[in-house]
Amino acid sequence: MSNLTTEKPLPTTQHAVLIKEFGAPEVMQYQDGVAMPSLADEQVLIEVAYAGINPVDYKTRQGKGWGAEAIQNNRFDKNEPAILGFDVAGTVVDSRSDKFAIGDQVAALSFEGSCYAEYVAVDAKLLAKVPNPVTLKQAGALPCIGQTALQFVEFADIKKGQHVVINAPAGGVGHLAIQLLMDKVDNDDIKVTVICSPEKYDKLADLIDKDKLAGWIDYTKDAAFPDLQADVLLDLVGDEAGVRALSVLKPAARVFVLPTIWVDKLKAAGEQKQLTVTGYKAQRSGDDMARVLQLIADGKLRLKIQSVYPLSEVVAAHHELQKGDAFGKIVLQVK
């Protein structure tokens, strides 16, 4: 039976972070008196505890990519402000779904945005309950990077015995993807080489047994990368860093790149070697949300949170994220 009423009166307005134009972090404004979200059928209303921030957030804020296009069409063209944020974890306070009740602790990846707020309405099909002993802080950091890492590694369809190279193995997506790859080292006899700075390489010891790596390429020192004749490149950087990494691959190798905006550039750069270059964008899935939460709960994945900012300090959080040197995830604390 659908739960259509709440146990306690909800506020009529909320605090949220609004943007009215694209630009630098300072275009984001923390405000009170913001309208509460309305609830449609098969949605739940979440009182937000934590909202993760991701590179897609600041690119959207800058006016780049699919997120910015959606905001332009659905908000700015109507002279309405927008609320950023795709990661959310919190407590259900109203529900129009049979699957979730008031009081449930849940997490979701929602490409509709609006998670930089005290309350957000999310489609029930995107939600998963947060299992013990996972905290809401962990759950709020996990949706985008967790689902992306899980789906990205599965999408690459790495075969037994293949040599895989991954760059940025200590970032948000990367620090989870490298753990999933090391599981394949144990079970599928693959080889893994990482491309990262000495600082990030040292930090990998907190996540994996580095003795099981096939190798490490220090991009800050090595003028030319070695020709490893590798089978697969998982490129989490793109642009010139992605182009540079192509030299480790054998002819006709496969390249998987995030974000997808660099696919054409890498295709052109890898044409002589007949490389297959494929981009990937995460698919929102309540089932995958549940899978990755359970991996955390079971201790099969370790999640690193670099820093936590109050929602009111979102500008500072975006400045930190844009430095590009995070180990793990940056999250916003709402409640």
C-alpha cells in the first residue's frame, strides 16, 4: 500500500544552493526560503543528509555537457534557477512508492539534479536502502562514483589474462575501479598497470596490495610511456593525458574513456594503431546502487572520503574538487 502521508509536518520552504547562470563556483548561492519539491507518483521525498559532488557537477555549473544543456532548456530558458547535485543519501520523509516507507535510509544517483538541498524528490526505481554498517556519509559519497566504477569495469568486458592499464586510479571513480580490477587479478589472472603521480601511488597502499600490480607509470617523470603491448586502457582523464596513455597499447587494443567528450580526440590519436575507442556514461540504477552499497557493507570495497563541507560552503568544496588532486571523494553535509 502506498504511503501518502508523513509522520511529521514538513516545512514549507528549505535551504538550497541555487544557480541562475553558468560560471565559476561563485555563481552558486546558498539560500533559504526555497520552495519544497513536489512529489509525483512512484517518487519519494528524501530529507538529505549528505550530497556527493562530482566532476560532472562543476562541468554542469560551467555550462558544459548534457547536464548544462538540460538546465538551460528546463530552467534558464524559463528564467528559473536550478539546483545542482546528482548524489544523495538521507531519510525518506514522504513516499508514493510501495517499496519505500517513511524512515527508510536510502541513497540514489539522480540525473535530475536538485540534491544540493535539504529535500529532494527522487524516482523510487533509482533508490536503494542503505544497509548496515554503511553510514549515510558513505552512502552520500557513493552513488555516481560507485555505479560508474561498477558499470565501467563490467562494460570493458576484460578477458582472462589480459593486461589492463588505468590512469587516475586514486580519484573518485578510479579508487573504486582499481579495487574491482584487483579482484580480477585474483580471480581472472589479469594484469594491471597504473598511471599516476608518486603521491597517489603511495596512497594506493590504503586500498590494494601494490605487489600484485604489473607496474606503475609515473606520468610526472616518464617522458615517454613504455610500450606495454597492453590489451585495454581504462582512461579516466581524457584530453592530452588520455592521448599520451595510448602509447602503452598494442595495435587494435580497446580504450574505454570517461568522460565521453574525449572519445573523438582519442579515436583520432589512435587511428594508426587501429584502436577501438568507446565512451561510457553511467546508467542510473537502483539495483546497481544496492550492489555497490552491499560491496561496501561486506568490506569488499573501501571508500575514501577526502573531505566534508557544510552545504553552505559549497563554493569552497567546488574549488577543492576543481584542483583535480583529490584522493577519493568530497561530500556536502546537509543534516
